[in-house]
Amino acid sequence: MKNRKRIVPVLLVVLLLAGILAGCGGETANSSQKESSTAAKSSGEEGSISSKEEGSSAKDISATVDLWTWEPYENQKAVIDDFNKEYPNITLEFTTVSSADMPMKLQTALASDSDIPDAVWCEISNRGKMMALDCWEDLSQAPYNLDKSQMLDYQIPLSETPSGKLAGIEVSTPVAGLAYKRDLAKEYLGTDDPEELAEKIKTWDDMLKIGQEVVEKSGGQVKLFTSANQPFNIIKGQNQEPYIIGNKLNLKASLGDAFDTVIAMQKSGIVDTIESGTPALDAAYAGKNHIFFGCPTWAPTWEIKAKDPDGSGNWGLMLPPGGGYMNGGTVVAIPQKAEDKEASFAYLNWCYFTVEGAVSNRDHLDYMSCYKPVYEDKEFYSVEDDFFAGQNVLQTYAQVIIPNTKVPRQVHQYDIEVSDATNIALKTVGDSKGEVTTDQLLQDITKEVLNKVPELEAE
């Protein structure tokens, strides 16, 4: 167990102000590596974590927070420096754990009752497994009393345990829109205006029709998407049906419409067959052969600008047909056995559920918060982006995409098994050029999932 002393034994005072922002970062899979810094202040209301000693201040909290994350410390340094100005006596220590290794490493620590972290980053792909551990503090209950009504509605089911505990706060709300290449949109769709494009492509049937026109006009050289994965992930993200109900798979309702659409797209030749995570996909961002790219809030900075450095002025962001969707995301949670819960909540709350933290994340990382009140200020997310031809990208997310995003399905402990099997099925769609049926693919996914999780039942 960790051996730490508090210089002044104090609990925190929570201050929910009106306005916010947050962030989501990329993963670096590494083994143990630790970096330190000091961290800062939380906010609060009466009834939440409060001072133990009369006259003491939240700034008097002195502790070391052991944070498990794959995020490089340098990515967070500017935000932590701002946090330090409020909480100069809290040291934030990063322990690097890859997202894939996080569930097993945490389970091992809990079982041995040793080296329990004070806070843990939980990435979306295995968040269902993390939440199912049910080892978390409920941040909506005393002594934290975080007001769940102040969290963006669609973020709540992504932050809760199966028993309904609010276990974490989102680093950067990962709502997603549709990015596009302006030159190709203008040439083949007649406009590069995001509102005109959204009006032109209201449904996925509209997208299919327009895609066929693009392929014909370009002689097959230009396609709408790099692969079936892109539209599939959007349609899947717009579907609120759970993958599993009780102990039974629910794949037809949750995935059937997405497969129907992408099979038709693949058959028509309007999507390419470039595999995810390949150099070819990276190169496609700077290429001239694909118009649309799924675009969560973290993608403009960490994908588009990074992979198309010479593309300034040639990108746009629009509402996808069917509305916004969720793509990615990371919540930070506090284990019940954590030693420094007060300081951990100071870190979570200030960074991801206060106006000050929202400003810091916005200005340093272009991250957007899950804290609802910030969206009441129409200018909070308002910066014209030359890379997107002067479009106000953050405001497009805040005022166009977020209001048109449905509350998603709740995370489930077997999400990753369904996702892995689905990715295999999507490869089949590409390899077969769409000569496959949705029923065949759902049968394949069912078989794959039941091989890994035999306690589940086919639908």
C-alpha cells in the first residue's frame, strides 16, 4: 500500500459554476512510467465534499494523486499547470498503463489490495468491463454530490456502472460529426457549405444516391468514404438499441440497419476498402480520392491536421445524415479503495466539471466539456479555424451537432467482444465487395461472441 501523509487533513469544497469544457486524448501503450506535477482546486456546493476544519481552504489539501492513464504527461502539462495555480499542494503522478491492459491490471490490484490508484482513465472500448468491476465511488452521492443534471445527457450512460453509479467524468466529450474535403465536395456535390450539404444529405438513402453520382462522374476515382467502417460507425453510433438485453444478444436491432446500409454502399462502389490503422488510411486524409471522414471532437487536432498538414483551408465539418453520434471517449473514475479520494476528486472536478477547467482544456487542447452549463454561453466555444476555411468548428459541435445527438446505449461489459466480432464482419463486407447478407454477418458475429462469452445466448 502507498504510504502518504496529508499536511492538512481537509476535504474539498465543490463549486459548480456555469460554463465548461473537457478533453479526450490519444493512447500510448507503454509499461510503467511515472511523471510528476502538482495539481489544483475543485469546485463545490453546500452538501458536497467540505472542509473538515473551520477556516481551512481547499487549497490546503496536500496529497499525491496516483493516476493510471496511457496519456503522455506532456499532453496534459498545460492544463495541470493551471490546476496547480488552484491546488499547489496536490502532486499528480502519472503511471502509464495501456488502455488494453487497464481492466486486468486494476483487477489484480484490487484482488491483492495493493497499489490501488487514486484515479483511473477508462477508455470507451473497454469501459464496459471497467464499469462492471463496480469498484468505483459514486460521484453523484455524498461526499461528492456531483449534480448529474449538469452533465450532458448523452454522456451519462457512458459514465455509469451497471448498478447506476455515476463513476466518472468525461475528459473530452467525444460527440462526432462528418468532416469533408471542400474541393471534392464543391466539384462533385456542387457546394462546400456545411449547411447546404446537410440539407442535401439528410438521410443515408440520400448519401447512397449521391455516392453513386460521384462514382459515375469521377469514373470510379473518387469515393465517399475510405471504407465501410466509416459510415458503419456513424450509423451504429446513432442507434440506441443495446447489443445485449439481459443475457441475450440483440444484434439485429442494434447492428442490422448499419450493415444493410454499408453492404449497399460497398456493392455500389461508393466506399473504398482501406483498412483501419494502416499507412494507407493515414495517407487518405491528404489524398484526393475520398470526400467524407468521421470526425469526433478530438479528430480535427489529432487526426486531420496531423495527417494533412498541407490541407489548411480545404476542410469542413457538417452534421451527418441522422444526426451526431459518439466516437471514442475517456472518463476518469475514483476507486472505492483509493487512498486520496479528496485530492482525486479535486483533480477530476476542477479539470472536467468547472468553468476554469473547461477554459483550460479548451484553450490548451481544443477539448470540449461534458458540463452542460457551459453550452449556455453561445460564445464559449467560438473560434474560427483557418484550417477549416474559417469555419467555427467548436461552435459547430456545440450548437449544431451536440443538440442533434441522441442519448446512446449504456456501456456493457461485453462491448469489446461484440466490437471485435463486428470488425471481422466489416472486413468481410469489404473483401466480398458487398456480396454478403446482413443475416450471414450477424450469424458470424453471434458465433464469434458466444465462443468468447458462452454464458450469453443467441437471439
